[in-house]
Amino acid sequence: MPKDLLGPLYTKVAKKVLTETLHVQKGESVTLEAWDNGLPFARRALAEARALGCTAVMIYEDEAAYVEGVRRSPAESLGAMGKNEYGLLSGTDAYIFVPGQALGAYSRTLKPDERERSTRYNSSWYDAAEKAGLRGARLSFGYVGKDMAGFLGKRVSDVVAAQLDGALADFGGITRSAERVAPLLADGADAEVASGRNSLRLSLRGSLTVEDGVVDDNDRKVGDNMAYVPPGFASRDVDPGSANGRVTLTSSLTRFGVVGRADLEFKDGNLVAWESDKEATVKRLLDLVPPEKRKITSLLVGLNPRLKNGFGADRFVAGNVTLGGFGFVGQVRKSTLRVSGSEALTEGKLHA
């Protein structure tokens, strides 16, 4: 898609984020933070915020300067927040963040350790945002760059357009789907992911996360005041020692490229055998994780009916099951998910 055709999508998504995700009101203060590739969207969001009667300012992060700063900054100041940023957060009602592709897991602009050091402010930022009581949204299309699009075999503009279109999904419908699925993903429940001849059994444990694209009062009370856009999932942690059986992952995007198929076998939580059409890629991924830590630690159910597979947001696609924690994150498509005897999914279809 030509870049000039993204304009209408920018405007539609900007309006939706301001009014539905963040519920901005006349007189509120809005802050936009954008990198190079997010500037066209941020300009539209800035104009729309002001049209709603808000006071709005924009922060621009130059990617080239950021990368140079990462490599030249003293270790003690790299990734640290200053009083200028704390002050900005404390005076903000609604915050829209469009990250840069250098921050994405699939980018080769920064080395993984450089990216980790430069973003060590994350917990401090979220603590300050929670204290300020702001409502925020992160637009994931900002992570899309040439590296990620190349892995997917698509143009950057096409991937961006698909993610923006996914942001136009009915948030109310996603919320209703989450209200049906989330109670099934109960703490302590036994789950089974069945697809074809494979069956993987595991136990759910720990925190539940629901992303429906809306920041409401309850989200702010529990400190979940930053929404992911496009939205659409419900997830629960997994007891790392519980996985038993086999599962087939399909077309999973990893930091080293797309793995078309990977058959994994687990016993008492441990990955004991695997085979894939991308043997070298999977081995490279697994070699980054000690054998004793190659365990499933999360299960996520996609809830967004507007998103399509293959555009870098597969975990949000309605009906996809995503497993993570064993070295990379992988999708299971068209599976049947049973939890404590009830079916949350049947062959990749959410129950009405």
C-alpha cells in the first residue's frame, strides 16, 4: 500500500484511540510520543486531540540520534528517566505512544543487550504513569520496520496498514469475547490444546491479563493503564512444570525469521524433543535458553476478528492460541482449547 493511502487510516485510528481507548474529554491534557515512522500518525492524533478541545503536545524521538546515544551514553545514564519526563507524565491525562522500529524485537538496528539497557526505564515509566493516573495507548505499528517486514515477506506499508485496520475492530465485541473466555482461564485450571493428532496438556497458574483496547477505571485501579492497539487477547500464566504432550506451532515470527512449522514435545514441563522445517532457526533460538528453562510459561487466546495472520500481530488474531516461554513465542492455529472440561475454542473458532 502506498504511504499516502495510509492517511485515512491514521485519522480513523487516531479518533478511535482518543475517544474509545482513552475517553479523552474537553480540557484534558494529551501527550503524544512518536519516533520517525510514527510522525504521520502523531500529527493526525495531535490535530484530532485539539479538535476535541484538549491541550496537546508532541515529543519527537529521532531514531538515528537515539541509536547514537545508546552507543555513546555513560552506563549510569543510559535508559534512565529524568525529572523532565517525570514532570511531563504527572501533568498528562492521556498519553499516546508510537514506538520506533529500533525498539522492536525483530529489528537489527540495536543489539539485544543494547536494546535492553536503553529501555531499563520501563518499570520506572509505568510506576510514574500509574501514580499520575494517566490513561495511555501504545500503537504497535511503530515497531514495524524493514527487518520485520522482510521476515514476513511484505512491504512495511502493508504491514502497517494491516495493523492499523486491526485497530478499527469493535472494541465492545472484543470485550464481550474476553468476558466469555477469561473466566475459563481460571487460576489452577487444567487446559488442553488439541490440534490434529496432537494434544498438549498443561495447568494454568498466576496472573490473568485481558487486552480489549479500552482503558477504564478498573484498569487504572489495578495499574493496567496502558492499552495495546490493536488489541485483542486474554492470557494466563502456565505452571512451568505442567506441560505434557505434543503441539505443532504454525508460521511463528521469531527474532531470527518466520518458523513455518515446529513440532514440540514436552514431558513434565520440559521440552524433550522437537522438529521443524527451520531446524537451524529453531536450534539457534533454543540455544539462547538453558535446557532446564525451555518450559511453557504462558498461554494466550487471540480475540481480534479483524486482524489477519502474517502481519506481525498473529497473537491477537481471533482463535489463535499463543504459547511462550521456551525460547520463542509460537502460534497454534485451528486448535481446540479445552479448560476444565469446557471448550473455549473449537478448531480455532471462539464460542459465541
